[in-house]
Amino acid sequence: MSNTQDLLRQSGRWKRWEIPLWLLALASPLLLTSHALIINEIAIVALFALSLDLILGYTGIVSLGHAAFFGMGAYSAALFAKLVMPDPLVGLAVGIACATVLGALCSATILRGTDLTRLMVTLGVALILGELANKLDWLTGGADGLQGVVIGPLLGQFEFDLYGRVAAWYSLTVLAVVFVISRRFVNSPFGATLKAIRDNRLRAMAIGIAVNSRMALAYTVAAALAGAAGALLAQTTGFASLDVFEFHRSADVMLILVVGGVGWLYGGVTGAIVFKLMQDAISSITPQYWTFWIGLFLVVLVLVGRERLIRPWTWFGKGKTGAAP
């Protein structure tokens, strides 16, 4: 038992390069002022991808409807700001709470069936919520979106500027806090049981792990983090539309994890950086066909392999030593 705890403690230790990396990320809106808006987008997408990785990479739950919780967080935060009070931190808490409740209710749908049925059920939940948001136009604005959302200054002092610097710092700070919490979560004894469920669910049940309750809790936590990402999007843009429930939201975040890698918290962050920068760069060159080039990149990534594509010098190293490829 002590050996297992030592391994968990060792895996949860921060590497020397991590703290400077996060400090550099938090300073990026100041260093790259003209790119603050895309930094904000990357932070939100990274948080969304991290939430999906908790259930896909660490628990083995596949989902194509993760946008349901993203959209719930976005609309909850936007409606709270418009109808109750504009404080961003309270609105963020409300968005997280609403997404958590939705995740807890929907967790029952992933406890039975195969991966295919989970894909269909999770996708169905997102489609239902999207249609509800469309029909309840008196509340959500319908197809026109929820307009007139005014967010107050952060901590009562920092106004959200048009350049997106405050928004970028806000989103990056939330991402950093959530990353620390998620790191403790996955490197805890509870996180070890999630990995056991991912690797072999029947064996986990045989050794006494309460599989259903742990899957439900992991799903609920992931929903809360996705709701936080959605709330950040609504607050930093001052707008919420049906787009937050669309299928492409769930598909994009799945592709981001393919790029960055699953079962690794930095996978969502890395994938979000690569995906958003590629999207921004390619769409500025060819607005009509940027999806083609991203699709081609994903095909090459899968065929060649992430490690060989990102670290091509391993080929040269093997060639010089005469090792077999």
C-alpha cells in the first residue's frame, strides 16, 4: 500500500519546467498584447479539453455530447449576468453549479451499455438541450442568441477591455487553478481507481471497486469543468448562442485530444494550442478550405504517429547509431 502511495505522490510532483511554463502562460497577455483574444480562446478550449480528458483518458468513458455541459455553463452564466447580477466570479460559480447538476443527472446514462450506446446517448443529450434552447426563445433568445449580456468588472476593479487582456488573464487563471485541482484528482487514490476502471472494468469490479459510483462522480466532475469553460466563453464574449450546443463543439474537443494525447493533462492544453493556432493561421490564408488542411494534418498525425511527427530527430538519432526503425 505504501508503494502505491509513493508512486502516486511521485507522479503528482511538479517538474522543474512546469512552474516557469505556467508563469510564462500567465504573462502571455502582457507579452503578446495583440494576441490576447486568441490566448483567451486557447485557455477556454484547453479547459474544455481537460474536462473531456478526465472521462475519456482517465476513466475510459467515450462521449460525443460533452458540449451539453459546455452550453449549460455558457447559458447559465449569461442568464445570471443578465437577470440577476453581473459579477463574473459569482456567474462562473453559477455556471459550474448548473453544469454539475446536469452532469449528475446525466451520469446515469453512461453506466450501462457499450461505447457505441454511450456515444449516441451523450450526443442525444446535447441535441435535446440545443433544441430546448432554440424553442425557449423568450428566455434564451432562440436562434438570435442571448444578447445584452453585460459582465461587471473582475474583482470589482478590472473592466473587460476590447483587446481581451483582462479576459485572457481571467481564463488563464481559471485554467491554472483547475489544472492544479485536476492534477491532484487524477494522482489521488481515487484517480488510481479510475485508471483501473479504464484498463479493465470487470477486473476493477472483481477487486471491490465501486465502478458505477466512481464513473458517475468522474462524469459529474468533468461536466463541472466543461461548464466552467462554457461560462468563461459567455462572460468574455458577452454573448451566448445555440452554437455552444452544436456537435462541432464536441467533435473539435475530441480532435484536440487526438492531437495532444489522452490520459495526460497537458494533452488537452497542448492540443488546444496547436489546434487553435492552426485554425487561426490556415483560415487567414484560405478561409474556405481550412478544415481540409486540419483534417489532412490529423490523418498524417494518426498514420505517422504523434511522437515521430513531433520529434523527428529520433529518426536521425536512430539512423546514426544504426538502430532499426
